[in-house]
Amino acid sequence: MKNTKNLSLLLLMLTLILTACGNSNNNSAVTASPSSEPTTAATSTAETSAAPAAGAFKDGVYKAEYDRNDVRNWKAYVEVTVTGGKIGKAYYDYTNEAGELRSQNEAYIKGFSEANKFTPREAFDKLGQELVTSQDAAKVDAVSGATHSSRNFNELSAAALVKAEAGDTATAIVPLYEDGTYKVAADAFDDHGWKPQINLEIKDHKIASVQFDYVNEAGKLKTEDAEYKAAMEAKSKTYPAKYTEELEKQLVEKQSIGSVDAVSGATTSSNNFKALVEYALDDLAEVGGTKPAAIKIEE
């Protein structure tokens, strides 16, 4: 009997040991599972989270344009068409008050083509195609020979795409000029020892004020030269302090250098004023470049 009990006890112990070993192997397999390759479901989830969001833009046609015409009386605009959440087309051009397109203006086509060996339409279309390819206005490279137009395209396209993200088809109005004070002068004194200069202020994206004068090598202003005033007034019926004020007032009121009329008796100064203002607006205010500039003035 004693031997029988011992045998039964031995069999029971062996059974318990074998059972414990089986459970231990199962637990090891479960623990090792995370270090193995993910399942198909897990892989799919990982890939989805890493991919860029589809349909970042809402389908529609989005337009952006500047709030005013430039110094040559053209207003740039862009139309971006989004299809399937992606940019499918981008059209870029300029228009004037008569509704004419710059890309169809014969004089502009002739001058541009002679200088660059390709047409404005080809340049504009290249910009549009780059936007379609890159899907990002910041990645559109400037077209050689059309740097200014390229800069405008990038800025307007970015504004249109902000609208596209929200699905807002109202035209985006972009300020052409950046607020700041812009200083431009001639790069040399004229034959009479004077150098024309302007200080132009943009406030709330509008021409707020402009000061036009001449300075000589001694630092004296022409508007304060009594002798010069007397001589000019006797001959031309106007004088520096008078004609500069007239030109300044016209620019602020009309907000367009192309609409400023020359002052009778001060044609050269009127032309100088126009050249300085055009540079200040076109090359400085459009990009917010407040560093003083010097330009060559044709006599």
C-alpha cells in the first residue's frame, strides 16, 4: 500500500511539472510577439498615419489679386483650380482698367520677347505649371527674365491657396505695398550741382505722404534756396517749394504715379519725381525694402 501511494504521488508530481512547462512556453510566445513583424492591420495603420493628408485643398476655383494697379497701370491676378483636392490648373496674368490682358499687349509682348527670347504668356504658363507640379507656391522658382512677375505670382498663389484650404471662393485681395518709409535719390549730382530725392511713406498699404526735393553737395535743399527761387519764378512762373508741393499733393490724392500730371514750368523735375516714385513703389514698397536706394536719372 505504501508503495502504491508513493507511486501515485510520483505520477501526480510528474503531471504537475509537465503542465507547468507547457504554460511557460505559451507565455514566452506571447511575450515575444511585439518584437516580431507587425500584422497586416498594424502595417496599414502605420502607413496611413505617415502619409500626407489627402485633399488638403477643397475643390473649386480660387482667385487672388492685388488691391491696386502697379506703376505701369497693370494689376496682377491668379486663378487656381482645385480638382480632387489637388491643384489642377493655375492661370496667371495682368489686367488694366480697359480690361486688356498684359499677355496680349503687343507692345509688352514685343519688348519682353526681344529681351528674353520667349513670350510673356510662356513665362506665365511656366509659373502655373510649376505650381501644379509642386502643389506649393513657395516651391515655384522664378522665371529668368520675369523675376518681378514671378514674385507676384508666388505671393498671389499663396493667398489663393489659403482660400482653397478653407473652401472660400471669394477673391483674395492682397496689398501691393508694404507699410514703411522708402527713400530714393539720384546716384549723382546733375550739371547744376543738385541731386533729386524723395521720402515716401506707405501707411495702411496706401501712399500716406511724400517729400520731394533736391540737395547739393553742401547739404542745402533747393526748396530753401531763396536765390534759386527768385530766378526760377521770374522765368518759369513757378519755383521748387511750389512745384514739389503740387507733385506731392497729386500723388497722395490720386494714389497713382501714372495719374500725376507734370507741373508747367517744371517738366524736368516732374519727370525726376516720377522716376524716383516709380522705383520707390515698384522696387521697394512692393517687397518692404526700406534700405535707401540710389538710381540713375536720365537727363
